[in-house]
Amino acid sequence: MAPPTISAALDPWDHVINFTLDNGHGVKGLSDMGLTTLPKQYIQPFEERITSSIIVKDDSIPVIDLSKYEPKIEDMICDASEKWGFFQIVNHGIPIEVLENVKMATYRFFELPAEEKNKHSKEHSPSNHVRYGTSFTPMAEKALEWKDFLSLFYISDEEAAALWPSECKTEALDFMKKSEFLIKNLLKALMKRLNIHEIDEAKESVLMGSKRINLNYYPKCPEPELTVGVGRHSDVSTLTILLQDLIGGLYVKKLNGTDDDEWVHVAPIDGAIVINIGDALQIMSNGRYKSVEHRVIANGSKNRISVPIFVNPRPGDIIGPLPEVIERGEKPVYKQVLYSDYVKHFFRKAHDGKKTIDFAKI
């Protein structure tokens, strides 16, 4: 099949949007054209790019081995969530074939013709729960991100079977299901440090009442140093369970108590899962657990994929500092907010670091 072409030049803005967004080619379509220069719509301001001067090479996020689950492992999980907001886990119990299958399914979906992928775009998808797109919020962004995605909000097995793309639904659902025991164990450990020793049905609902799985595709980029795969942000989830391939490119802002802009690469480990704290858990823990800025660089020589599972409160839940956290007199830092309002605030603007959390501050 011949690579896609753009009938008009890549300038001005409307032709790029028409090609990547309206016609469903995404940045994969741009990459497949063999461009040697980056369309100006993707050129990020200098301060938004990852440069060697801000990368910390002598540090790494914690790696926790779950093969022998014991109290000291729970302490390691909580410590990493307080000091880093990110950690990797190995020997986690999710079968390796489940991980490999969902990675292959991700490639399978994004290799579809543009017209097939575009059936799941905002304008054409039969459900708001299934969304194919590119960048983050294109109409709100001054510079676009070099990423395509498929976002799948889980309601039920029946809806997934009916509406999720056949190229990936079985594998995506399997990854989500096989991760559930891990999610519950992580939350149990995290709650113990918050003086919550049993997660009842109501707590479980607000911690993990809804889930979304994304398939992310980062095509090779003609001038990767000028753009980003994903801009600076923290997740709005309770927890994010991330499967990344071995290409690498995820960077986490170091929490070092200074204003220095220091970023640490989350070096891929074969078979590992990356865990990060989301804004919802930062709010519920009254700031004890940290959701941390992270971003993804573009790659000039290889395609990269990642598959995050976002573990969230339900849209209709009210989130705020948990009663057990503040019952001993700790002053609340955050107010009670409707979770769907918080999420809408996040998605109506471009990525802007940690500014979304201000929506919930007292």
C-alpha cells in the first residue's frame, strides 16, 4: 500500500488537522510519508522539550520485586508513592503472554487503514467510551503532541464485546482483568499507611470504581528533539498501571524539594509494570501520596507503544481527603469535588504540568 499523501502543503494549520485528525491518519500517517522535517504545528516551545541538561543520569525510580509479598514490600510501595509517585514492579503475577499479546494487539490496531481507525474517532464512534484520536486536546493546544491513541472506557464485558475494536478488544480486556488482583493489593498496601485497614465496598468504589485502558502509539519522528510524545502532566487517576515496550522514552520529574527542573528516565525492564500515583489518590491522601509530572519524548528511529490502565473513581463520586486521613486533626489541603468535574477540567485544556490539581485545592 502506498503511503498517504496530503493534497495541500503541511502549512497552514487546517491541512494538518484535516489529514491527521479529520481523516484519521494521525501522526502515524505523517511518519509513514517519510517526512524529513517536522510540520511546524508540532514544534514545541524550547521550555517544553527534554534536553540533556535537565536529565538526571545517576538516579532511577524504585524497582520493587513482588515475588515474596511481605510487610517490608508494602512499606517499599508506600515509600515510593510518597517520595517518587512512581515505581516499577517485577514478578507481579500478570502472565508475560498477556503483556505480549496486548502489545501485539496495539500494533495491529494502529496498522489498520486510516478509514478503519477513524470509525472510532470522536465524530464517528457510536460510543463516547471508545475514542481514537491524536495528540491530547488538539483544538486547545498551541503545539501538537506526536502521539496517536485508542481510549477504551470499561463499562461491562458486554459493551466491550460489542463496541471495542475487534483487533484489540480481547487482549485489552484480558490485560485489564488480569491486573485486577494487583491493583487491589497495591491499594490495600497504600491504604494501611492512611490508617485504613480494610477496604469496604464503598471505599473500593471510590478508589477503583471505573477503569480506562489506552493503547498509545508513538511513530518515529523526523525531528524528535523539536517535539514531545506527551507533554508535562500528572494523571487524574487513582493509580495508573503502565505497560511500556523496551524502546524507552518516559521521563518523570524528580521530587527533590527544589525548584530545579530535573527529569529521570523510566528505563524499561522486560516484563515489568510501571505504577504511578494519580491526582485522585493525592487528593484522597491529602497530599501524602504524590501524583508526579511525567512526559514522553519522541523517537527518531523507532516506533514506540505503551498501554496504560487508568484506575479511577466513578464519574459520579465525590473525592476529597479521606475521613481516616484527617480524623486526627490533619488540616485538609483539598476540598470535596465531583470527580467528573475534575476530569472535565483536565481534558478541556492542553497538558500543563500539575495545574489541574489547583482545581481541588482549598
